[in-house]
Amino acid sequence: MLQQRSLLRSGRGSHCSRGLVQHRIARAPLQCNAKDKAETAEKVPVRFRIRKKIEYGERLKIVGNQAALGSWDVSKALELKWHEGDLWVGSAEVPVKQDIEFKVRLL
């Protein structure tokens, strides 16, 4: 079973090390301009990309401490979609300026 845990701080910008475990996101709030005034977003998108060859019929999920990641319930976790080259991709909207913990689960 593939099981790894990461901690990240949601915000704008990102830096990912090689591999699945270490992810870091800057703490600056995401801002957009609407009718000449900036509005601060309450959530930001986080994109997960994992290159992993697995057996046919198996799948990868991201389970974590946020509702968008299933609140540690694997049955509600974010299921990643397979792409050419054994690349698994998914995204979730997570709250700004909150610690995000997650694991990659092979099912």
C-alpha cells in the first residue's frame, strides 16, 4: 500500500520537491480584481500530480484533513484521474491559510 503524508499551508504559489511527500505552498492570500477592488478568496485550488505505475484496476486517492480531501475518510477522498504516461492528476479547493495534511492511498 502506498501511504505518504504531507503537510502544506494553503495560499498562492507552490514549490514541490521531487517525489510524493514534500509539498509547500506560500501563505500569501489569493487576490483577484473585481470592479476596481481586490477581493480575497476564501479557498484556493490545489493540484495533485503523481507519476506512478500501478496494476490495472487499482486507483490512487488523496485523503486528508480537509472536507475536499475526505476529512480522513477514504470513501470520500479525492480520486485522481489517470493520464498517459502513468500520471495521476486531481485538484481540490482548500481553505486559505490553513494547514493541509494528506496521504496518497493506493486502492
